[in-house]
Amino acid sequence: MLPAAYLDTAGFFMHEIDAHSIAVLEFAKVRELIAALTLSPYGRARVEEIHPLHDRDQIEQLLRQSSQMRDIIRYDEAIPLERMDDVSELVRRAGIEGSRLDPKPLLQVKLFLDIISDLAGYGKSPEKREKFPDVIDIIRRLHPKREIATSIGRAIDSSGEVVDRASSTLARIRREIGDTEVRLKQQLNKILSARKRHSGWQDDVITLRDGRFVVPVLAGEFGQDEGIIHDKSQSGATLYVEPTSVIPANNRLRQLQQDERQEIDRILKELTAMVGMAAADILADIDTYGQIDTIHARAAFALKTASHSPAIDDHATLSLIDARHPLLIYASGATDGVVPLSLTLDKENQGILITGPNTGGKTVALKTVGLLTVMAMSGLEIPADHKSVIGIYRKIFADIGDEQSIELSLSTFSSHIRNIITAVRAADDRTLILFDEVGAGTDPKEGAALAEVIILALLDRGSNLVATTHYSQLKTLPLEHPSLVNASLEFDRENLQPTFRLKIGHPGASYAIDIARRLGLPNELADKAAVLLGSDERSLDTLIEKLDSDLEHLTAEKSELQERLQRARMLEELQQSQKEQLDQRDKEAKRQFVDQYEKQLRDGKKEIDDLIREIRTSQADSKKIKESRHTIEQRASEIGKLKETVNPKKVADGRKLAKGDIVWIEKLNSDGQVVEMVGNKKVKVAIGSAFITVDTIDVTRKDDVKAAPKRQSGSGAVRASAADGEFSQEIMLRGMTVEEAIESLDKYLDSAVIAGVGQVYIIHGKGTGTLRKRVSAYLKAHPAVESIRIGDWNEGGHGVTIARIKS
């Protein structure tokens, strides 16, 4: 019976992806590898049910679960999962009234309950719920039964024995058993010590026969009234006798042992009943544990294959960026040895026709496209860039490899055609078609003709298609049908070796004759084959080779131009930075000159005022006084003009500023609002919730608040406007050195404190983690920072640190 996920709400089949296609794409091998990473039979059973889905929300939820579990495995406290056996049948048996589980099965149940309790405790952390919501929401569905596990652990030890503390009755019975055994052995020892010794007799040892204590007696010395014979030696010379005097004690011991068994049976039934009463919750937890185990295995597989979550699109579209085949990565243990491919399929680029030599990687490319699509639709992360996009296809058909069947009397061609016909009949605009060597296995001319009409028919139906071929006639199809794109697997013409790099945009040559020549085919035979190939075919191959050569040259030139452009931009930025530094130095020098000049002016004015008083005292004429005043005003005017050259903005002073004016404070790199004037030389301004008094020379009145200057810095366009509450809560440190980042962050935090924000986002990227560690250490030591945390998956993850500012 198919899992429920295969059906829609009305019960009709929604899972239309061809089973044969799933098989040839080797999706079963991916599931096998994931199943091997599970820790429980419940997880393995769930992995076997993984299949392509058509509900975008469901797919994205599975991808989020896997992504969050990846972060847990890599960065967080280990999730408490352990290997275990299947206890579901034991739990069901416990639910049957009057049933009893033996000690060791009860210990298996206890182990499961202990793991569930630990797992439930893991899910109680608010921080983890905030960081990994989808995973924690599943964990929070658990029903921990620690009291049952405690009861089992108190009654049964690790070896499976029911211990004395299981009940007071059991403890009392076992004490009585011990006391009775001691008394009984004492009686038997007295009997043995009173017996006459015989030369060479050494068998005076108390033993057990049929659960009763006995002593050895020589057969010739036994009397009928001495006791009961329970056994004799093989020779018959020794009898094992229960003396008459100890029969009551042995009877009492047997009764106590029976009582012990009954009490143990009662204890086990009681423990079983506890499990049975909670059976429904425990079975639900078994299902939940299987789900968590499956997510963990999917995430572990994603880590082993360097996989990420692609974007999921409701439409039939495909955009793979730096995609690799997961089975190749898993086999090699690294991505370095697997060449990535990138391609796009959509309404405009419906099909891709891949040509090139044998062993060049065409089939692997085809399988990579199909397998990654099936994986993503199944909620599995894929080994491709996170910017890749996978659309939801209703149908996927793959005809790959040699399909010859002896049992069905089908040739390679017949098998291929049967698969192709099935695909063509069912194809629509929500279908992905993957054909390997389309039209192969028959006469080349007829095969090429069939391949052409099949490809064009699929394009007419709106299907997405990726096909490989050796037919040269098909390489010209994209010229007449723009929705079909040529592609080829790159080939090293000098060494005649494939590079396995997929190139989109032009076809590839087969190089069959050249490869055969390199592998040892005599030159005369290779030359004859080249002649028989025909001039048209040779011309096409020559054209393709020339296109390859031209493309290599263009790529090299483009790379060189990009490098030059990058260097030019770097030089431009360096010059701009140097210019700004020189401008700042010039302004500072002028500022110092103005300060010195003002001091001289004040001193000179005082001297002139003294001179005027002296003139007045000495009855000097008014003309002399007016000349002195004019000199002072002229010097003041010169200073004012000099101030304008220091700050090209409109300089504010006490005669121009008014309460409520919006001003720019140069020193603080921030906007503020005038609160009041402090004389003519200073002004009190509000910056957020803070107040500060600054010199009027350091502020510039802004006639239009909306035209406020935006200051750019190396920290990435940090904006601050205390008057209108605008402040960027993000600072970009990615790409900086540690020293540059710390310097920018220090200035930014000062502005954040002034702006009164509660939380800021420091973007440092993931990289090697060095910058993140240094930034975290600096933030922890900063007096204005209350706490820090790593960003959630939707906040940038480990590429972002979020700092809370003290209020």
C-alpha cells in the first residue's frame, strides 16, 4: 500500500513520476545511503518512504528541517539520539490486559523512554526553539514518561535481574530465604561432622538436587529411615540424601522460593501494566522519534555531500548552479574531484541538447539533473549552490543507459523506443524529460530523423527536455528553434581527454577518430575513416573546434579585462580614500588656524578697547575711534570668510540658529535637533534620547530634513538621523580585515548608543570563522552591549551576529 503522501484529499493519485525513471536515476541508492545513517528501525522505515512530493509548503518544510538539523550537527549541542532496537511490538504486547514482559524487554522499553525524556528536555530550550523552530516543534510533540523508566530502573538492574528494592515484600522474602538457607546448611554440617570418617572419603559436601539441599551417603551405610534419596553417583557408590531432620527446612525454603517467583511475576506485571497504560503515547513517540531520526540522517547525508536547500518554485523550471552528483561525492568523500555543472530550463529555454565525445560525462550530467530534481522534490537537500531553483514537475521521464532485455526479447532500440513513446504520450508543460542518446540503436539516418521529430514534439507540448546525442544533424536544431539550446562537455583537444565541464551555448564534436588514433588505431585507417566521414561532417567538426578555440580565447580575454577592471576600481577607491584623508587634514589645519586667529583677534580687540578708553579719557576725537572700530570689524569679517573655506556647508552660528532647527554635527557624523543656544558660540542639540552641547562651527543647518546627507563608510552605508528616528541597524564587515572591522564596529556602536536602538545586526559572513570569533569577543567586552547571539536561519545564520544594546 502506498503512503498517504501519494494521495490527494480526494484519494486520487498525485504521484505520477515514472517508477522506471526513479530507478534509472538511482534514487534508491540515495535512500539506501541515508538509511545507513539512521539510528533506529523507525528512522529506516521512514527513509524507505521518501518520495517526490508536489506540495511546495510540504517540500519547503522538509528542507527547513534538514537545514536546521545540519546547523545543530555542525554548530550546536548534540541532539540526544542513540541506536536502539524496535520496541513497538513490546509496547503493543504490554497494552494487552494481564500480559507480562520479562526483565530484559522491559529494559529495552526503559532505554527508549530515557532517550525520549532526554530528547524532550532538549526541546524545552527557548533559545533552541528560536534558532531551530521546525525541528523543535517536532520534539515538543513527545510525551516523556520518565516515571515509568524510573520504576523499571528501580526494579531491574542492568543485567536483567529483579532487585530486592523492587518491593518490600520481595526484600523480606529474600531475607527469609537467606536465613533459611543458613540454618539448613548449619543442620547439614552438623550431620556431616558427626558422621564416622572413612579412609580416602572426601565427598562430604552439601549439594543441591531438585532445588533441595542434600548430603552424600555411602550406599552401604544408608538406612531407610535416614531420609529421602534424590540422586546417586554414576557408579552407584554414593547416594545424595535429604536427611529427615532437614525436610521441614527444605520445604520452607521451597515455599519461600515459590513466593519469590510469584512476587517477581507480580512486579513484572505491574511494570508491564504501566507501559501498557501509556502504550498510545509511547507508540506516538516511536513515530516521532522515527521522524527526528530521519531528519538527522537526511542532514548527515547533506553534510557528507556538501548539500544545501534550493529554492522551490511552483512552476516547471530548473536552475542548477555548481551542481554535482551526490553519489560521486559520497564515493570520493569530497567535492574537489567532482566537476560541477550549471544549467537552466524554463519556458524560454525549454530544452538542452548535449553533444560531445564518449566518456565525456554526458550521461552523468543527465543523471545529475534528474536525480537532484527528484531529491529536491522529496525534501532532500542537494549538492548545489543555495541559489539553485528546482520547480515542481508533475511527471519525470528518464531513458538512460542500455535498456536491452533478453527476458522480454527487446533490443536496445526497442527498449528505448518503448520508454520514449510512454514519455511522449504523457508529456505536458509540467513534465521533465531526460533522454540519453535519443534515437540511438538503429540506422543513424533513421535514428536522427526520429530523434528530431521526438524532440520537436516535446518542445511543442511545453515540456522541459535534456537530451544527449551523437547525431551531427541535431546540432543545427537550436538555430531554427530558439527554445532549444546547444551544450557540450568540454574536451581537451591537445591531450584528447575530457574535462567533464558542461558548456552551454554551442555543440561539441565527437572526436571519435582522434580518440581512436590516440588509443592505437593505425594512422592509415584513421585517415581513411576521416575521408569516409564526408566533407560536410568534417566541416561541421572543424567549425565546432574553431568555436571552441575562439571561446577559450574570449574567455581568457574576458578574465583579463575583469582583472584590469577590478584593479582600476581598487585604484579609484584608493585615490578617493587618499583624497578624503587630504581634505580632512586640510580642514583640520584650517580649523586650527581659525582657532589661533580668533584668539589673536580677541587679544587684539582687548588691546584696542583699552586704547579707545585711553583715547576717550584723553579727549581724543571720534574719527580716531571709528577707524579703530572699522579695523576690528574688518578683521572679524576676514575670519568669517576663512570659516567658510574650512566648512563649505552653510555654517550655523548663534545669530542664525533657532530652536527646532535640524543640523548636521560633523564631529559625530550624525543629525540632531537644536534644543537651545548656549551663547553665540555653542548650541545644545538632541540626538535621539541624548543631549549634547557642541560648538556652532561644528554644525550645519539643514533647510530640508529629507535632503539630509547620507554618510558612507567602510562599514557599509551606516545611516543615522536622531531627529526622524532613522538608523540602519545593520553594519557590513564582510571583506574587511579584523583590524578594519573592529575599528568600524567601534564607531558604529557609538552611533547606535546615541540613536537609542535596542538591537543591531553585524554582518561578517561565514568564511573561516576567524572574523566572527574576533567580533564576538569584542562585543562581549564592550560596555554598551548587553548580549549577543548568532542569527537564525532566516537572519543570515552564522554569517550574522546580533547584539542587544543596553538601554
